[in-house]
Amino acid sequence: MKINIKAKGLSALSQSLQHKSDALADLTPYWRLVGMYVQKQTIKERFDKEQTPDGEKWKPLSPARVKQRRKRHKRGNMKILQDTGELRRSIHYEAGQRGVRIGSNLKYARTHQFGRVKIPARPFLGVTQDERKHIRQMLTAYIKRHSFTGG
């Protein structure tokens, strides 16, 4: 005696499993989310609060720089690293399968990040412990969403 069992929808199931497998093999969408998150945090937590990723306040503007800005601007924009807003606006990310790069393509960004001669370092790029924790939570959520048990 034989019993034949035919599965209907096996092709759809196979495609669904392949789609989920592909989603986990290529983490580019996850790294894009991380890039957007870190970009937002850099602007919100570094530039708005004028502090390093470690939470230390940036060195204040020198008296000469304050005087120069007052001459140039009627109201005198005294926000550190934000005279024109160009550096702040230049923070971008590039996501790939294996990670994300976040930074600025402006020549002077490196000088402000690390300092040089008479210009103090005012780091604006970096990730805090809390941000690292959030990024790990984002990965867990991404995997759950794209796992074989998720939707």
C-alpha cells in the first residue's frame, strides 16, 4: 500500500524561504538603517549639543574667532563648528553588505575631528555605548523580521 502526498504551494514556500535567506545574506538594508540612525545622532547629539561622542563639551571658540564671526554675521552665529552649517549638512553615510561608513567629504572635517596645530580637536564622529546598544537592538529586530519565524 502506498500513500501519495502532494504539497500545494510548495513553489511559493520555496520562494519565500529563498527571499528570507537572501534578506539575511545581504544586510545592506540593515546597514542603511544604521547609517540613518548614526547620521541623525551625529547631528542631534554632537552638533546640537556641541559635544564629543563621549559627552565632553567641545572646546569653546577662541576670542579671535568670536570677533571674526561678529564682524561677518549681524547676529553672530557662535555655534561651534556651525558657522555656515556646511559641515553639519555634509554628514553622510554609505551602506554596503558588510557595514556602513559615516563621515564628511569636506577637507576640513578631519582637522576638526582630530585637531591641528592651533585648532583643537572637536570630535563629532563616533558612536556612544548607548548608540551601540541601540544598533545591536536594531540588528536583533532586523533578524527577527527576516527570519523564518517572522513575517
